[in-house]
Amino acid sequence: MGRQSRLQFSGAIYHVITRGNNKQDVFVKDAERTFFLNLLSKTVSEFNWSVYSYCLMSNHYHLIVQTHEANLSIGMMKLNGVYSKWFNRNHERVGHAFQKRYDSPVIESDEHFLVVSRYIAINPVKSKIIKKPEDWRWSSYRATIGKYPGPSFLDASRVLKLFSDNYKNAVSAYKIFVNSKFDSEENQILEKHSGPSCRPTLSELFKGAYSKSKRYDATSSACNYFGYSKKEVADFLGLDRNTIGRILRNT
């Protein structure tokens, strides 16, 4: 069976997730993230996109992007293709820098939009790179809350208007929202729309979690962030659901 075609239409909003090939790093230096954002700016202008949120990690990146024409695939081909050639040339590498197939689930509602926005904002926190989402320089979050100027291509108003027409009230509400835990309904939204590149496996989440504190952190991330059920985590760890419930109450 052939690979399913991407859903593309004018006005569509996507959660785009692109990972490095074989999960290798695609952003090693800050200069590479800067180059990518400049390239993204050119892509947005050329293909008439709107970008509402982004986060550049080490081996992957996230975007919330709206296409005003049905051109996501051609735009992504150019964005990732140009960056891959530049990255490979600088690191004396050959082959694909990114996985050939990126994820691009369509965002279907305002609720879905907000859940993905928070998911993106707290990516570096959950990866234990920083403690607060506004501390990550390579995310749109701190521009959205007005802490630092954002790139010209970023339209931060889209998420804020879902909270209030008053800027200060919207920022305050958004900050509270981002720093709160996912509830069960939001977890279901993430699970429904998360492809394999978006949600790590339980084996990946618990890799190296040998101490009690690390196992507790991994359990919390699995259930509160990546949408795994208590039963799934319990079965993976060989525990019962009540034990997982106690762990979650203590984290």
C-alpha cells in the first residue's frame, strides 16, 4: 500500500514536527538555529504562510503554521532541503539531515490549537534543558508573552486572542495555561493527533531512569505531557495503576 497523501488545503493550520534523520542532532550551534529561523522567515514570505508558534530543539523542531494556499509540502521541501544542504556542507556530511517524512496533523479546533501551543512551549522544560519555558531562547513562547521581541514572521496574536482581547489579560491567562498540567481531555487530544515523531515511546521516556526521582519524572511526563494512560505506564513498568496514581500525586 502506498503512503497516504498529505491533507492540504487553503487556510489549513498544521502542527509540523520534523526530526533529524535517525534522531541525530540537526541544531548543534546557536548559529544554526539562527540560520534556520532566517530561512523560515524567507519561506513564510515566499509561500504566504502564517507562523503562530515554534520551538527549535536539538534533533527536531515544532511549528504551528497556517497555509493560505495549499502548499505545505512544497514549502517544507524547500525549507528542509535548503537547510539540510547547508548543515551537511558545514559538518562535512552527506545524505538527509531530516527524516524524509515529517508529521503535519491538521489542527482542527481552537482547543486543539491551544493544547499544541502549550505542548510546543514546554518542550524544552520537559527535556530538562531549562526550568521555565520563557528561558528557552529558541522558542516563540517568550515573544508571545512579551518578554523578548520575536522574529518578524511570528504572529503571536493568534494564541493570545483565544484568551482575551486585552493584551495584558491575555498574556497573564496564557502564562497560567502553559504552566498548568494537561487534563485527561487534553491528553486525549494529544494522543489522537500525535504521530510517532511527535510522541516518544515509553522505552525512550524511561531510558536511563534508574533512580526513583528520574522514574517519577518520566512517569509524570508520560501521563501528564505525552498522553499515556496510567494503565499503559503500569503495564510497561510491571506495576499496578494505583501505584502509578500515587506517583502522579507526588510529582
